[in-house]
Amino acid sequence: MAWRDAKASKVRLILFMSSIVLGIAAVVSIQLFSTNLKDNIQRQSKVLMGADYVIDSRQEPTQRAQAIIDSLQPNAYEVNFVSMIAFPENGGAKLVKVRGMEGDFPFYGTMDTQPILAATRYQDLGGALVDATLLLQFNINVGDSIKVGQLTLPIVGALKSIPGSNAISSSVAPPIVIPYRLIANTELLQFGSRKEYQFFYKTTNDFDLIAFEEKIDPLLDIENADLDTHTSTSERLGNRYDNVGKFLNLAAFIALLLGCIGIASSVHIYIKEKLKSIAVLKCMGASRLQSFLIFLIQIAGIGVIGGLIGSIIGIALQELFPYILKSFLPFTVEISISLQPIFTGVFLGLFMSVLFALLPLINTWYVSPLEVLRVGQSTSKSSKKAQVLVSIAIVIFLLLFSYVLLDNLMFAMGFVFATLLTFAILAGIALLSMKGIRKFFPKRFGFAARQSLLNLFRPNNQTVVLVVAIGLGTFLISTLYFTKDILLSKTEVSQTAESANIIILDVQTNQRDAVEQSIQDLNLPILDNIPIVTMRMHRIKNKLVNKLRQDSLRQVRGWILNHEFRATYRDNLTTSEDIIEGDWTPQIAPNAPILISLSENLASDAKVGIGDEIVFNVQGVLMETTIGSIRKVDWAQLQPNFTVLFPKGVLEQAPQFNVITTAVPDEKSSADLQRDLVSKFPNVSIIDLRQVYTVVEDILNKVSWIINFMAFFSILTGIIVLIGSVRTSKYQRIRESVLLRTLGAQNKQILKISAFEYVFLGVLGSLVGILLALIGSLCLALLVFNEPFVPSIVPFLVFLPGISLLVVAIGLSNIRTVLRSSPLEVLRREG
């Protein structure tokens, strides 16, 4: 009976099935890609690092640290730092990451170069391997030369990839590799230079890296060095991408939920139309269970087939993710097919279809055989207890599945609550709109307009579900556009003369005046000249830092104990700083207590507050200070910000270097300035914030594309739900239109009635979705990003009219039969 009835209603059942196919496809594609990603990270963990483990230090290793490093006998080592380089052939200059290498690194994987032999011969040849993209950008070829500080050496190869680098970091500071022995000749490692020493090790397969790390890492931490194994690094990398996967899973899950709501709505109408048939079956002796199982088998079959089709589409879709995410991944993902996500897809299709269809299916249990004799609407009543139990089961399933995706009960509860709240708001607005129209019905409107509004209250109307489906999809994609604008506004670099867009780092004290003069000679302003003094914490609230490092019960965060702070001094606060505790002291008199200001994140991690004492080691000199104020710092602003701020009158005589900022009007001025400074002062580094902004914008655009891609599933699922819901109520609407034609209505009037009804549904759903997104994004801007909110006009210009027109087009396609045929012919055909 289930099969025979399904064949007679195959069009409607196909629409039910299509409601969940895209949601299943989204979940399966992301689950499958996440599985592949984790497998690739585990399989390529050694290739990612290029070694079994690495010891690194952001300063020249201490005597004790060097003794540990030497006792382990490193197989290769390097020093790396960021600096400016120049191309003598055309005068080009660029900020790069210089890696001075000694040894046969990498031990796993390859250093991809062109020509291939350059990867193994560059140290013997005394040449440089330069990032391939950088060579193309400056039209430089292998065989030309490169100037690194005071050293000019030949380019022996184009560097395409090297273990440990990725496209994002390379776009800001492309890597170049030179022999370690030549680093001293560059004369770039001067006072205040940021540098990192790395020592690479290769071990045997049976070497216990976990036990080794537990023993050696604490010893190195005390000496401000760090040990990373390929296993711990791959675990951190996996956790990082796992968070991305969780977000994408939730986006896909929302699309699946939307489809399930479409199934529940469509089955509700479908079952109502089948009540007479069920009553006939019961008159002929069918039991409650038999009549219930007929339609349960149909829905279960739809779920299994939909889950299988969705899984197949998901398998195809996940092939796109490596291409989409390649800029974020430091390795190439090899795609393989596993059965677990496919089983997940089929299970979700079956379970969620049945679960969400149970509410309307329960009605079949309570159909009386007397329904055959009754005229008009059904008087059968469903069980409130059964409906409550099914509703509770749905919420529990949502909570459990969210917990599986997020692995955090509080986050899962928050997600389920937010999802239910969003659905409730959309449904509530739809109901309130209907109630408002009913209460303030426009009696003076024309016949077509009045009839279209009355259709919103017809039996089996789909006003609520259509508004929810349209609104949620529009809400997701509109939130994307609004949030993207907020993020981009935080990184926007103003082009006015008052805003710095060039930062010049590592300017030595004896170079300061000459650098300023070079900038002024190019008719550019000096906006800031910021002195930088390096220091470390020696004592925090009468507790020595060395003892805190060995205290396993300490509350102070570990990074503070090993960090080399770059502090500054001045008598004013910048636009990115606000005092939230204490009072700012702009200047200190001689021999007076030194009152400093800390950023709130540093104060929180160090567990200190106003009045607490901190002793700093300022390059060998101990300096006692007292916390006078705590600042809230907007780190997102692209300008030099500091965790430790001294007043004037304290650090002026300390060894220091400077950061100078200026503003250039265009790309040519920036290139001229960089070329001039690099030729005169090879040790300085120059950051063009306009280039950084371009990189950040590109990253945000890629992230936006991914979110857009997921929102597309929700929008498309919403459209399919819309088609299914509208097509399911087709037969009732056809009868209404036939009656109107019988009473003398013209085709033009029927078209107007249907068009007005669907315009109302489309405009209400998409408008509510956009307004909810507007409110949500406003809260994000004010509460999370602390930024003014200027919403994008794209959702209002594109989604509002676009979705509304789509709803109208689908709705009007339903009544083509009425308009093309006589009323009697239509009634006979539908009968």
C-alpha cells in the first residue's frame, strides 16, 4: 500500500525528498573533508615540520639552553628574521623573511625549487633561493642578484614551497633562503632586531617523542626556549582546522534543519489530504498500526533515498574544499572516500525525516472510520501527549547532534537555544503579521488585493513555514554581508595625510635623524617617532620569575615569564587606548616612584592590578615599577600598540631603537620611499599597511566565500522547501481558482490574487530575515567588535527583490492549469 500510494503521489514525495538532499549533502561533504583533513595532518605531520622535532628560541640561546641543544646534536639549524631586501637590477625593494640555513633541511618532504638541484646546491654555491611569486612580481630571473643588508649574492633558484610555510604568511613576508654562514655579512642582526633561532632534529622510528618532550620541554622553558615535536604541532594544527570544521558543520546542520521543517510542513498537508483515504482503509478493516505504517514507510523511504542522494552529492562537493581552502592549508590535501560520513548521511536522512514527520503522522493514528461520512473539515483529534513527546525528542536530538559536532555541552545548548529562538522569532513575526492583517483588514482595497490577503488564512495555509524558510536563509546570508563589512572596517587603512600607512621598524638611534630627513626629502610627513626599549619581567609581586617558571601551580600565564617585552614611553595616549582602571601618569619627576600602564590582557594574564609592583630587567638593569593604570587597547587598529607603557622621564637613557611612521599617497610614493631607505639603511624593515590591508581583505573575502558557500545551501534548501510547500497546496489552490473562474473571475484577476499573496510572503520572509541579520550584526559591532556599524545595502537591493520574485514565479506556475483549461476540465482532471 505504501508503494502504490507513493507511485500515485510521486511528484509530491520527490519534493519532500529534495528538501533534505542539500542539507545532507552539506553535512556529508564537510564531514568527509574534515576526516580527510585530519588523516592528511596525521600522515604528513613530519612533512609539515620537515623534521621530527625542533627547538626554537626568539633570542640567542642562553648558555644552559645551548648546552642542551648541543648535547642533542642538531642535524640542521637556522636563524630567521624579517627584513627588507633589494633587487639591484631594477631597484625593487620588499619586506621578506630571511632564513639562514645550515644542514640538509628538510629531512622529510622536499624544498620545491626551480631548477630542482638548487635546493641541494644553494649552500655550496653561496647563493639565495627566492620566493617564486616574488621573482614574478619584480620581473627578476634566476641568475640575477639580490641585496640582503650589506650582502649582494646571486639568485640560484626560485623557491616554490618549503615545509612550515603557507600562502598567507608568504604573501606578507615571502621567504628567501641563504646559507647560514653568510648571515653575519648582511650586518642585519643589530640591537632590537627580531630574530628566531631554530634547531632541527631527526630521530629513529622507535624514538618516544612524547616522553622526550615531557622531560626536555620544561628545562628549555626555563631558558626561554621551546621544543615542538611533529606530533604536538600536527595536533595543534588539527585543532585549529577542527574549529573551522565545527563552524561549517553547524552551517550545514542549519540547512538540514530547514529541510526537515519543510518535510514536516509538507507531510502535514499531505496527511490532511489523505485522511479520507485512511478512514476508508479503516472501514475495510485496516488497523491503526497498518494505516500509520503505510505513511511511515513512505517517509522512511524518502529519508533513506534522500540521504543516499545527498551523500553522493556530498562526496562530489568535498572535492571543492581543498581548492577553496588551499590558501589556509600548509599542505596539499589528498582526498579519499570513507564510509562513515556516507552512513551518517543515510542515517540523518532516515532519522530526521521520520522524526520531523512524526508530528503530522501521529494524526493518522486517531482518524475515525466515520470520517468517510463527514462533510467538511476533519473532527479527529490528535493526542497532545504524543505531540509533546515528539517535540521533546526533536529538541533532545538537536542537542545531542550539536554536542557531537561541537564537543562542548554549553556551546551545544547555546546553539540549540539560538536556533530555536531564531525559528520562534520568524514564526512569531509571521503569526503577528497574520493577526495584524486580520484585525486591521483593509476593506477599501480592491477585490484582488483583499482576496490575496484572505488567502493567508485559508485552511492548510503555509504562511508560517514559508516565512520561516525564506527568513532563515536570508538571515544567514545577510548576516555574512553585514559582518564582513564590520571586519573590513576594522582593517581599513585611511588614505588621509593624518593616518599612517607606512611603518619603519628597527631604526637605530644613530640613524633616526637621517631616516627622518630621507622621508622629508620626499615631501612626506613624519607622523610618529616611537622609541622602543626591550625588557623582561624579573619579579612579579615579590615572586621571582625564575621561580614562577618552576611552579606548576602558578596562576601567571607562561608566555609572560618568557616574553621579551618591547615597551615605549610617552606623555599621551593614542586613539587606540582608553584608561579603564587607575590614573595615567604622563611624566615622572626624578627619583619619584615609576608608575606604568599595562594593557588589560597583560594585567589579567599576569594576575596583577593597580598598586602591584613589577621589577623589569632592562638589558641588565633592574627597574622597580608600580602599576598606576590599566588600558584597554584596540589591537585591531593597524598601528604600533604596546602592552607596557612608561611615562616620560624614565627610559630616555636606556638602549633603544625607533619606529617611525609616515603616510604615502599612492603606490609609487611607497615604492620610492622603500627603495631609498633600503639603499641607505639596509637594516630597517618597512611595512606598507596598504599591502597588509590587501592581504587581510583577500583572506576575509575567501572566508566570506566559504560562508557564502554554506549560506547558499540554506538559501537553496529554503527555495526547495518553498517549492515543495507551494506545490503541495497546489490542489486546494487550484480548486479555489476554479471556483473563482466559475463565479466569473477573469484570468487577470486570478493572476493578481496569487501574485499579491506570494509577494506578501516573499517580502515578509526576506525582509524579516534581513532585519534580524541587521539587529544581530549591530549587536556584534557594538558588543564584540566595538565598532560603528554601517550596513551593506546588498541584501536590500539583491535578496529582498530576488527572493520575492522567485516566490511569485513559483506560486504563479501552480495555476497555469487553471488559466489554460475550462473549470470543468480542471475539476475532472484533478478528481
